Amino acid sequence: MGFGCTIGGIPSVWHYFRPRDGNPFVLAWFGSVFFLWIAGAFWLFIKDGAKTLAKHPGAIEFRIGFKRKDISNPTMIKALWLLCLAGGIIGVVMMWIMDIPLPNFR
């Protein structure tokens, strides 16, 4: 994102919400996001990255009220990854199909 804004390929970060316009800087950014999703899934599912994360206490934790809960089960780590990945895919699909208006800063 910063590269596209700094070089001048896009006027503002709001253009990243409109990948359907076909800006090459925006498409390159989405390509890098897709690459990271694929690499993360490969590491977690094929290279047993979930087991590696499960061995490190505190690597993935969340809070319920004042209690901290540590996720140390590889299956739960994979399920959390899939849930987050599904949310990201839904967000990207929405950006492609919706006509999101750009803010007017003039």
C-alpha cells in the first residue's frame, strides 16, 4: 500500500477498496495478500506449522472477560486460521462486487 501511495500510482489508500478499477498497484497489493494467505495455509496444514505454534505458549491467546485463554491445540489453530481466511475472502469478494464510493476530500 505504501509503495503505491509513495510512488504516486494511487491518490489515496481508499482506492484499495476498489480493486475492480484495475489499478496495477492495487492488484499487486491484492496479489501479495493472496500469496500470504496461500503461504500461511501451506505452512499451517502441510508443514505442520499449527503444531509449531501449539508448542509456544502465548503465541495465540484471547481474553474472555478478565480470563486469558491460550489456544494450544493444533486443530483449533487450524480452525481459527480457516475462520479468519473465510472472513478475508468474504471481504475481498465484497470489494470486487460492490461499487464503493471514494471519499471527496476537496
